[in-house]
Amino acid sequence: MDKFLSLTSELYRYLVGHCSPRPPVLDELARETQALGSISIMQIAPEQGALLTLLVRVANVRSAVEVGTFTGYSSLCIALGLPLEGRLLCCDVNAEWTTIARRYWEKAGVANRIELRLAPALDTLRTLPKSPSIDFSFIDADKANYRAYYEELLPRTRQNGLIVFDNVLWGGTVVDPVQRGEEVEALRQLNDWLAQDPRVEVVMLPIADGLTLARKK
């Protein structure tokens, strides 16, 4: 039996309002990002950020990787969930947007937990040790390379580690056969692959633009 709920704006605000209170620094960062204009749509939703923090805490994450940092909202959420000795590696190519991120990491007191590498993410990931030492990864970058990022990260992820993918529903277009763009096709192929990949256990969640959680077996 199908069981799902369509969210109205009123119900969505109710949902967000009944999460634990966000640190004020996250709201400050969200406002500054929104002032950038239409590009601000790249920031994750607040409930996604709350989930990332909770997952990092529940999984007792010590080593995390983020592919696609933008202005730093998701990285800040991940870092806030890390213990003092935890570390987050952020991969991005845009110095302008990540300058905003760095400022808010400092303001939140977590800059010492975060390393930012400005380079193509695949180049950065391929320099990492090949031993399984990563506890948690969040992928939110160019969709065409999602599968490539996954294949670099999975062997480096410990057993029971998590890899989280954003935008897996791509505005609902993944089920629209008329849509044939590069990004939607890449996401369809990734979604199909993950669902049958024996190396992981997967759940897709209808949060914001869709999140997939993959646990390494």
C-alpha cells in the first residue's frame, strides 16, 4: 500500500519548526547565502542539515568527507556533529563561495576540524589512503560525477560507514521519461545502480530534493 504525504508550505514550516533548534550561526549563513540570489538553491534545506548532524552523532563519526561545499551550510552541519577530535575533508573548486564557508566555520568554532581542498574532487579523493578509514561522506556536487565519487569513496569507507547523496530525485524529473538531460540521466543511472549494488544497503528518502543513504556492508 502506498503511504506518503504531500507537503504544503504550511505543513513544511510545521515540520521544520518541530526539529531541534538550530544554532544561530546556521541561520546567519543561510541568510547570507540567500542574498547571493538564485544560486542559493544549491544550499541544502534546514531539515537535511539537521539530519546530517544527527547521523554524524549517532554513527560516532570521526572521519568525514564532503564533495561539494558551496557556502558551507552542509559542512557546518557535519562538523557540528563531530567530536573535538573529528575531522572533515571538504572538496570544492570555488574559492569565492568557500571563503564564505571558512568565515562561518570560524564563527562556529569548528574550523580546526575542517580541511578544505580547492581542486577537482576526483583528484583529491584519489590522493586519499586506500584503506577503509572514512566513517561518513556527503556527496552534493556535479551530478555527472556522482558515480565516480562513489566508486572512489566506497573502498575507503569502513564497514557500516555511510555515504549520503543529495538531489537524487532532481525535482521529480527522474521519473519523467521526457527529461533526457545529462544530470537527470546520471542520477537515474546512479539510483538504479545503488539499488542493486551488493556492497551497500540503501534507503532513498523524500527529504527536500531527495536523499539516499548507503551503508557499506
